[in-house]
Amino acid sequence: MSKAVSKKSNIFEKTIEFEHEYEFEGNKISSCKIRKPRLMDRIMNSKSAEFHGFNRDETEVQLISRLTKLPVEFLHSLWLDDYLKIDEAFANFFVSKKKKSTQ
């Protein structure tokens, strides 16, 4: 099922289609959305990591959970290839799509 999305809204949110279908708390999940992070997400995540003593990987999963609205427990159940799709979508928010002129 494809949905038309304007380019403008696509800048701040991405949809990730998983390679596998998951069942979590009685729901089937085959995709998710991730939104572009704000500075406050980073600050809140840092405070949480410091308070809970999270390592780097745990801190990353907490941030991804915040941005996708998926529970950490669900993210822990993902196959690595599907988690890496989320990680790639996150990283792509920071890659410039503009091409520099060669003239």
C-alpha cells in the first residue's frame, strides 16, 4: 500500500519497511516511521543515559525508540538487518542532498 507524500513532509519523517514481519504485544509490525531529531531529543537522551548509566549502544536504542515511538523492548527483538535500516534512515537525515556546482 503506497501513499503519496509531499517532498516537504518527507524531509522530517521517513518510513522504513522491514525485511521481516514482527509480532509485538498482539500487533503485527512490518514497518515504522522515524522523525528527524531535534536538539531536545539529544539533550533528553543524554540526561537519561547519564541517569541510567547506559552505554553507547543502549543510548542509541533509547534515541531510536524516542524517534520511532517504538518500545525499546520491541527494538531489542528486531533482526539486525531491520535495525540497520532504521539506523541508516536516521543517518540520512544528516546527509546533504544538495550537489555542489563544479563550475
